Amino acid sequence: MDNADVEAGGDDEFQGRRGRKYRPVVDDDDRAVLEMSSMDPSSSSSSSQPAHQSSLKKIKVNSEEALVSHIKEGSSANHLQANGPQKESKLELFGFDSLVNILGLKSMTDEQAAAPSSPRDGENIGITHGRPKITAVKSGTLMGVFVPCLQNILGIIYYIRFSWIVGMAGIFDSLLLVTLCGTCTFLTGISLSAIATNGAMKGGGPYYLIGRALGPEVGVSIGLCFFLGNAVAGSLYVLGAVETFLKAVPGAGFYTDTKMVEGVRVINLNLHDLQIYGIIVTILLCFIVFGGVKIINKVAPAFLIPVLLSMLSIYIGIGVARKDHPTAGVTGLSSATFINNWKADYQKTNNAGIPDSNGSVPWNFNAMVGLFFPAVTGIMAGSNRSASLKDTQRSIPIGTLAATLATTFMYLISVLLFGALATRHLLLSDRLLSATISWPLPAFIYVGIILSTLGAALQSLTGAPRLLAAIANDDILPVLKYFKVADGSEPHFATLFTAFLCISCVIIGNLDLITPTITMFFLLCYAGVNLSCFLLDLLDAPSWRPRWKFHHWSLSLLGATLCIVIMFLISWAFTIVSLALASLIYYYVSIKGKAGDWGDGFKSAYFQLALRSLRSLGANQVHPKNWYPIPLIFCRPWGKLPENVPCHPKLADFANCMKKKGRGMSIFVSILDGDYPERVEDAKAACKQLDAYIEYKHCEGVAEIVVAPSMAEGFRGIVQTMGLGNLKPNIVVMRYPEIWRRENLIEIPNTFVEIIKDCIVANKAVVIVKGLDEWPNEFQRQYGTIDLYWIVRDGGLMLLLSQLLLTKESFESCKIQVFCIAEEDTDAEGLKADVKKFLYDLRMHAEVIVVTMKSWDMQADSEAPQDESVEAYNAAQKRIADYLDEMKSTANKQGTPLMADGKQVVVNEQQVEKFLYTTLKLNSTILRYSRMAAVVLVSLPPPPVNHPAYFYMEYMDLLVENVPRLLIVRGYRKDVVTLFT
């Protein structure tokens, strides 16, 4: 049994069968042992025994058999110390020993416990044994960050393009060019330093930083563009190496020809030679990459020495150069040459960069920016190697910024030296002037250029696949699942895909066409880093505590702006294409990607925006023009749903019908009976299920689970505390308890009445849905009418709900009818005219019908209902009479007043009869006029004072009898509609 096996089973394999746990300690000979401590309550008494009566069982982990036998032996021991040597701990209440074991705080307990490193998210701390593992050698600031950044920054552009840029742009524009690009990368380096020092970094480099700051969608979109940039950069380095080789050895080209132009040998490279050699070199580099990181790390330092030596030979060659030596056109360091080369001389060239008045490639300052900017990229090389650094939070800022400043200073000096060294004609015609003037031999520069560019290409072909694998491993984008790799494995499939992209760009064979594409991708990545730092710095969340203090949100904003400006300076067409590509990836990730919460800056921005908006709303009453329904939806108030069904399937459909174009928030609440500490895990699981249901239904809302002794008590707490400020729920939505009589749920009437009373006291509107099972979804179109039985003033809530229903596709073909229920002596025509005028001012189209009730007394009513409602009425009368007789009998036996639901009640039998007959007439009216209506809305009568809850349920049952789809609505003391603009 090796170390890996022990670590893999750290939590499961070492968990004792009798409530025991095992933790690592270290004995005198530095071998890990297992200390077993009892978790039984009885162990606390044994800990007070003298030390000589208890023994510490130490088990050396040498084999699986020995481990099992020792654990069994230790489990049967009767005298085991708890948590090591007998010692009274003053911090026992706080579980201090567990903290010590996890963090390895030796000095606080005088124990020599091994200090494991802090685990990553989702990892467990394994128990190791034997001698400590030999960890990999960590790099410092110099070799870990500064040198890799220097290697990536100093590349092909400096060797074979820089002197040409000075000749074309002149000294002044070249200085401006270097300053502009250097400032951009320096500001990006500052932002990178701030983000990189705000916590530990995992694989993925800038993708990891941007994704955790701006969210997975932005991270993946910019990360993929950065991957493309690195893959295309590999082709740039390969073509640079091949071009240098063919110019150094012209005879190696199959199609290359050489000619003399004004005494200067000009080599015209053929595209086919670049393609042939480029493909061969790319394939050879891929074989090296397939060898693994160890081989790459062994050969990588060898590429640095030729770079440094070649740079030194260039500067020595500039110092010893004389007029027409080593070639015609060289003037040595001359002030006259410096003055002649001060101004720009932009002109057309052919595809090879040779000045030609009939050339097809025009040049200007913007094009120079696109050509030169790849020479300052590479500042992410240190962050890409964060796993191999001794001190990430110290090395990345110092190494990155030092490399940026050093190379920028070198570029500025080189502009002055090249501008004073040779004539403009030589600068433009000799693309390898650095090799021409080098000392002692040009071949030395050729070798240095080839090795440095191949090294940079090797780094690109190594880093790009790992970046793609890091994006795939986050499992955000399903289409990238083929590039996922296990920890420690090589991303072979991603390497093949990177090589395919690199070879595709090599086939293009033109450096000047490839470099603007690389520039766009890198600038997009740098802009993402700057925006990430800007957002985090501006929000200043409590978790934003970077060790690098020299940063400010204004610098990050300036850096991001500079990146965007440079992109448009280079090519507005390439900029639009790159931004469109990033936007398409963002859109694709947002639709097809899996949700991931990385604690990004946008979430913090939303949080702060929500807080400011909440404060600006204040606690005053919301104006009717700004009123939005915020429904509090009871998911499981009556009866039971099947297991794993958190809510009635149609409740979310109804909640969406209460919102205009889906705008607004819903709060889905479910109440679990029981004690909170005992059911906290059940509540968490139920909340997850309810969240999944809300997301599946595409409903804007949140899930809340409340544990309470009873439903009534749980609702009372909810209605008092749910929400903040003016974002409290204002409408309580629940299903009508149609099942209570059928399933003999005798507790429902009292709970139902208590909830309605609490809503009235808390000034909450109420919407009770009857016939929820038949409620249409978005695909079931309804025809007919939406009928409103407007009995009492409700602030216009019933009218507003009918208008909201019309905005949904399922009800858009319906018409609204408003039935005004009036007394016998009411002026019906006058009431109808007033209601029509009122609806017109409210911009609502509806037909108004006035229904006059002649009498509320059954004996005096000559038009008593004769339909099927009478049968329900007679049955309700009998049940009420039986219930009342039972109450009276119980009161007489116990010698107490009439009691119902544990409360004293006063029953006026004539009033009960009147209430029952009122609901009968209203139900009969609804059946007469609205039998074919798509949905009926009727006012909710409040529970009568001192009436038993059972009586109120009988009233309500009679009201909803034979009405298939009914909304019972009660408004509150606030207007939700207004006549004024």
C-alpha cells in the first residue's frame, strides 16, 4: 500500500467503525504514525485518568495488512488517550485540536504535527506516511518569471522587423510607437500584478484570472481568443525561424531567388518554401511537445543563452560599425543619419516588405502598431507558470514589471541606435540588418534568431494546449469536453488541435498578415485583465486585498481604454471581427454553457447595485405607476405532492402570468413541519430542488424553505420578515384547498383562515387559485372571456391582473368583461357609465355589465336560484348545522362557551344563514354569466369575526362550486393603478 493509496482514502479508509477518527502525528524518527482518538462520550472520562493508566497506540503504516490489524487491535483497546498526550485544553469547546491538525499550528500546541498545505477546492487532506515526498524544485523571481517573460517578449519582431520599422516610421514615430505599446503592457502588468496577488492561482493563466473576475462567460470567450492568439503566435515564430534560415542559407530554398538591387543583395523568399519548411518544423516541435513538460523544461534554458549572446553581438556590432562597413549603407553612429531618419517615410511595399511604388501593401502609423505590438507581448509567461513558483504573490509582480520595463527601455535605445546607424534605404531593404552588423559573424545572429524563435514557438505550442485544457476542465462549454485531461496528464488531443491551427497559419506564409491577428487576440486578453482589475478595484469587495498595493482603478481603466484604442488604430475591420468572435463565444457560452459561480466581479457589482437601488427605493409607499407584483407563492400548502416534486407544476406558469413580459420577482416558499436544527439538511435539499424547478420553468424568482412547528406559524413568520424595504412580497399566491373535504384534512380550515387573516393584518394582497390543475401553459391558447366580478374596492388589483393575463400568449385572444355587483336600489345605468369612464381613463378595454341583487334574504327573494348550486347549498346547510350541534353539545358537557379551533366563538345563526345564501347567489350568478369563461376573477370575502374556520370553508366551497377556473382576489390598502401619466 503506497502513499497514493493512503492519501486517496484519507477520509474513508481511516474512519473507525466505533466512532473513532485518525489523524497524523510525527514521532522522533520523523516517520508518520496514526494516532487514534475516541469520539465516544465515554472517552472524555478516560481522559482524566492518570497518564500511566493510559497508553498511546502508535501504528507504523508499512502495509495494508499491518494497517488493518493494528486498527483492529487499537479499536479493542480500553485505555486510549483522546487527541494525543493527556493535556487539559482550555479551547476544547471551540474544537481547537481540529484546527491545529488542519493548519499545522505547531507553536500553539507544542505538537510536532505535520503541516499539510492548504487544499484546493474540493480536495481532501490525505494522511501520508513514511518519509516526506520530494517536492518539485520551485523557481524564484528571476528564472520563474523574469527570464520566461524576457524570452517571450524578445523574439522575431526585434530581429527581423525592428530595423525595418525604424526605417519606415522614422525615429520620432518609432519612439512614439514603442512608448504607446510599452505603456499598454506596463499598465496591463500592474493590473495583472494586483489580480495575481489577491489569492492562489490555478492553471489557465489569464483565463483563470479573467474568468474569476468577470465570470465564466467572459473568461471562456477571452480565454479562447487568447488560446487562438497563442496558437497563431506559434506559426509566427515558426515562419520567423524559417525565414531567417532561408536568408542565411539561400541555397536551401527550392523556389527562392537572389538578385542585386543598387549593390545590395536582395533575397526574394518564395511562399512555397516558407510553407514546406514551416510545416516540417511545426511537426518536429509537436513531437517535442508530446514528450512532456520535463523535456521542454530541460531544453528551454538553452534557448535563453543564444538570445543574450545575440543581443550582445548586435550592440557590439553597432559600436564598431564604420561607414560602409560591414556593408554599404552603414554610416556608423552618425548625427547626420540620425537627423535624416528622424521623420517618417511611409510608402508602399510588396508582400516581402521591399519598397515598391507599385506595391500592394500601404503602410502608416496604425499599420506599424499592428506589426510591432507582438514584440511586447509575453507578459503573461510568469502567470502561466504560477504552479512552479516559490512565492507567486511576490514573483509575478516584480518579474513581470521588471521584464516589461527592461524590454521597453531596450526598444527605446535600439530605436535611437538603429536610426543613427544606417541609411533609410538600407533599413528598408535589409530585413536582417541586425545580422548584417553583428559582431563577429552574421551566422551567429542567424543561429541565435532561429533558436530563440523556435524556443518561443515551442513555448506557444506548450502553453496553448494547456490553456485549452484548463478551459475544458472547468466544464463550462460542453463542446470542449474532448480536450479535458486528468490532473498531471498531458493534453495530447489539445496539442494536436493546436498544431492543426498552427500549420493552417503557416500555410498562409506571410508574417505581415499574421501579426495583426495575433495583436487583436492579445490586446483583447490584455483589455480583459485591465477590466477585471478595474471592476474589482472599483467595487472594493472585502475579499479584494491584493498584496500588490501600487494599483488604482483609473490606471486599469486607462490600460483597457488604451488596448481598445490600439485595436482600432491597427484595423477597425480586424477589431470588429475579433470583438464579434468574442461576443459570439460569449453568447454561445451563456446559452449552451453550464452555470458556474466563481464569485466574479459582476456578481459583486450586481450586489452593490441592488443595495444602492434598495436604498434609493426607501421605505415609503411605492407610487402606483412604479408598482410591480412581487408574489409570494406557496408551493406545497395543502396535502402532499409526489417525492422529488418541490412544487405544483402549474404554479410557476401562473406566477409568470402575473408579470408583464416576465419582469418582476417571485418568491417561492415551502414550509417544512418540524424543528429547525433537526431538519436543516432537509431544508437545504428542498431548497435545491425548488431552485431547479424555478430554473426549469424559466421563472424569475428565488426559493425559500422555512422550517416551523406548523404551517400557520411558519407563514406568520414569513409574512412579517420576508423581503427588504420596498422589495417585500406584496401578493400571497396559493392554491385553493379543494382536497380538504375529500381527504378529511380537518386541520386545513383553521390554517387557511389564519393565513388569510395574517395577510389582511400584514396588508398583503391575496390571490387564491382554484382549478390550478387545468391552468393553461404558454402553448395552450385560450378563447372566450376573462370575467371580473368586482364587488369591493381593491385598489385596482383585479383589473390589473386581467390586463397582465392579456399580455400572455395563452390569453391574448380573450376579452375582458367586468361584472359590477350592486344592491337593488342602485342606479345601474349611472354605475355602468361611471365604471366605463373609469376603465377608459385607465387605458383598459372591457365590457361593463351591472348585476343587481334584489335581496340577500332567501325568504324574501322571489328569484332564488334554482340551478345545481341549490343542492350544494342544502348540503352545506346540513354540515354547518351538524357542526354547530356538535359544538353546543361539547360546550354543554364541559360547561364552557362555544369553542372552535381552541378559541371562543360567537355564532349568530341568522348571520350564518345570510352569509351562506350570499355565496349561493354569487355562485349562481357566476354560473349564469361565466360558465364558458376562460378564467373568472372574484373578490375574496374576509373571514367573519368570531366565526369558526369550518363555517368560512363552507362559504368558500359554495362560492367556487362548479366553477372550473377561478381566481379569488383580495387587494390591499394601496392603489396599484393610476389615472394619471
